[in-house]
Amino acid sequence: MGVGRDLREVKKDQRFAQTRDEILSMIWNMEEEIMGSAEEAV
């Protein structure tokens, strides 16, 4: 999707926003799992 294209144009693409949101959600969920495990160990 983004190779060889202007980053500003890529960011305007609807698929970019959807993919970004999916990735950020996965990262957030992993962080929650890690922090939850760390709090239980204390």
C-alpha cells in the first residue's frame, strides 16, 4: 500500500486508518495483559 507512494497520500487512504486502529488496539491489549500480569505478581 505505501511503498513508493507519498506518505501524505497513504495516510488519507481509509485502509490506513483501519489498519492503524487494529494495530494500536493489539498493542493496547498486549500492554493491558502485561501490566495485569505484573500487578498480580506483586
